[in-house]
Amino acid sequence: MGSGRFVAPKTLEVKLNNGGTCVLTADKVFLDVGTHAAIPNVPGLEAARPLTHVEVLELDYLPQHLIVIGGGYSGLELAQAFRRFGSDVTIIESGPQLLAREDIDVSQEMRRILSGEGIQVLVEGELVQVGGRSGDKVTLTVRTPSGEQQIDGSDILVAVGRIPNTAGIGLKEAGIELDGRGYIRVNSRLETSAPDVWAVGECAGSPQFTHISEDDFRIIRDNLAAGNRSTRDRLVPYCMFTDPPLARVGLSEGDAERQGVIARIARLPMDAVLGAQATDQRQGFMKALVADGDDRILGFAMIGATAGEVMAAVHTAMLAGLSCSRLADAAFAHPTMAEGLASLFSNVPPRAMREATPKVA
């Protein structure tokens, strides 16, 4: 119809595409305005007209040398895809490792895999200047711990995060509060600060995955029908669709350390999984975190073929509250990737020995 902004609580003024305006009101309002790609404030970058995830999927040519700014999930997926199409690819990550939210062993394994395909990876690289035009010729000046260097390429893809589409739509006039990052402030039922107004998906600060946005919808839908669902303690599984893919659910080692959770760690290289041997898809590993005080599964990560499907089995076990021993003793079909779960959970270290509590005389 056009573009709209709030002018009062639950009242939207729309500037129509064909001219004129109209006013919409409702008893209930649901905000699902999403996010857009962030473009870092680097001299020359915006003028270079870089690609984002939108434009890169609409290309009708193959970049000669694609420079990817950002070593996160979408950046790595697209970097590998274009490398396999035949482009030279360089990844520039400002942090100390690829996949900043993942454990260092996960990051190192993905870097090894991508580097093995001929992708150049530069970490701790601060972008300071961009010259040229993406799609033609570009030169990037990057500051690294060993000094400045210039990287020449043909195209730039920016994949450094997302910004909520909450500016300029009159949220203040509607009584809808934002948090410190510009996302709509919601409670665990996804209710905003305004009565009978909800926010869904990325604009509400939910984890930025399609399946989580859909779950947000289900939470609101069920609660409108007198349900009692919330986002509290929601297990968030996700996959990075590289080849091999990365899948994770629950706590990482870093998460456990930051939260003060004592966990036992089990690891298994994919080369030890019979399904991986049978199909010669041996790259990667499985890793699980198990509570030290009991045998609850706290988290699981996997780099390997069909990682998402294997993760779903562990995710289901976590939802059911199964102990790690139930998976260690399970007779998984042979030869499959999931068969490795029995070996993985059989390798969980024993519980830490604790000093006996002194008896009081």
C-alpha cells in the first residue's frame, strides 16, 4: 500500500504509493519489521556501493575476487559458495577469530576447511579505507597487528551484522519502547510496553533465524488463545550451511564458562564415525557438554555432513531431559552419522571427585 508510521497508540498513517494518505487503527498490533544489513562507517565504503546478502543473491555475473567483510555465519556461507563457483575470495574479520560466538576449536576447524579450499582469511583486520567501486575494482586498506596492508579485489560483500528497522516509524508516538541497541523491548511473551502491541522476530531482538521468528509467532498465537508460552529457557538450535555444515544447540564451552556452569566435555572426530568413513565425509568433529552434577546434556556442536539432522536428535533428547547415558546406550542405525552419538556420549568424562562434607559432631 505504501509506507507507514505511528501517529498515536495503535494508529498508523500510511503514505500511499499512488498518492494521498490513509489512517489505520486496530485493537491489536503486531510489529514484524525485521532488520537490514549494517554498513560500517569506514571512509569510502558506502561510496563503493558494496553488496549485502540481498544484492549478492541477485548477481548475474561471477566476481573475479570477492572480498567478504565479516567472518560470521552468512559471510562464511557466501564466501564458500562463491569460491566454489570459481571466484577468488578473501575474508576480513575484525575480531581474533572467525565465528566470534563459537568456541575456538569450532572456529579453527572452519578456518582450516575454508583455507583448504583456497579462501584467504584475515583476522584482527581493521578496515580503515575503501577505494573504487564494487563490481569493477576496489582497494581496501586494512590495519593488522603486523601493520597496514592493501587488498585489491573486484567486489565487496558486507556481512557484519544487522540493524533493526525501528527508526522513523513513530514508535515513541505509539508508546513502544526500544532497548539500548534499538530493538523493540519485549517481555518473555513478546509483549511490548504498549498494551495489546506485540513484536515478532528480529526487530524484537530474537535470535536471527527463520525458525525462531516462526516460533515467536506460535508463542503469540497460543497466548492469544489463552495459552501460557514464553521465550524463557527456549532452546535455540541453528545451522550454518557451509559444506560441511556447522550445527549447534544449547551451551558452548564459552557459554558455560561465562555462566559459571561446570560441564564435562566429550569430543569425537568425524573420522571416527562409521557413517563418515563409509561416505568418505571425514571433516569436522562432534562435541557435547554434560552437566557435572548429573548427566543432563547441556549443549552440542558438530561440524560434519548432515550436522543439522544429527543435532536434531540431541536437541530432542535435551527437550525430553534424557541423560547422556541414554544416547550412549542407544542402538543407532548403521552406518549413519547419528551413529557417532553413541561413541561421543560414551566418551563423557566421569564426574569430578568432590571432597566429602565434614560431619558435625
